[in-house]
Amino acid sequence: MGKRPMNPYFGGVLSGILVVFSVVAAGRFFGASTTFSRLAALVEGVVAPEHAASLAYFERNGFKVDWQLLFVIGIAFGAFISSVVGGTFKIQAVPDMWRGRFGASAVRRGAAAFFGGLLAIVGARMAGGCPSGHGLSGVMQLVPGSLISLIFFFLGGVVVARLIYGRGA
């Protein structure tokens, strides 16, 4: 097998088919960001149970094993299978592009990853959903707010990629 990633158009068609199947089979549209809030509720419940119990948000969105958690696990599993089948899988502690931009310092790379993830999840919660929720499910339903959110997710991604990696991104 060669080292060719999956054709993005083919991946998009598969995603669309999967969303339709999800709605028909389970009556649910895609979305993943709530899972990360629920995982935060689980961690906070272990680390600071009194504080977690006092938060109304965690009371409504406490940890549970549901379709969204399985969806997030499935994303990771599917990415693994796709990379193995496409011949692009390799075990690597730090991707070359990431090391090239942030250097050899594990602390610097870790801080960049932590703050990038923090910004992504705060943005997803402010937007009322993640890019997969808005981009696939919301746009499929022709929700104007989802289309606007998706446009800004893309614009934000382009700006941040340019800031981090320069014009080669």
C-alpha cells in the first residue's frame, strides 16, 4: 500500500451518508463537544466533588456513557483504521510539522497544545456546538446560525494556521 491519505471528497461523501444513517437509525445528528464537557464534569467530580456538585452546568451535563461518547471514541478508532488502510500510519511522539514549529521543548509544545485545545473547546461551547455539529448536522438542516458558525470556524482555522505555520500552511 502507498502512502496516500483518503480522498477528502470521498471522506465527505462517507460523512454525509453516516449523518443520514445516524438520523434514520438513531434519530440523532452529529455533535461531539458536549462529550468533552461531560469528561470535564467527570474529572472535576473526582478532583473537587463539592465544587462540581455546586455547578448547575455539570448537574445538567454530568458524565454519562451515551452515543456522543461512543461517537468520539469511534472518531479516534476510524482515524486509526483509515491511516492503517491508507498506509499513512506511523508511531511518532511528535509530528514533524509540530516539532518544526514549536521546537524540541516538550513544555512549549504541551503549553501550545493545551491552550489551543482550551480555545477550541471554549469556542465550541460559545458557538453552541463544535465544527462537526454545526458543519455536518446544522448545515444539513439549513440552520443559519450553523452556517455562520461554520464560516467562522474555517476563518479562525485559516488565521491560526497562518499565525502558527506562516504562509506555507
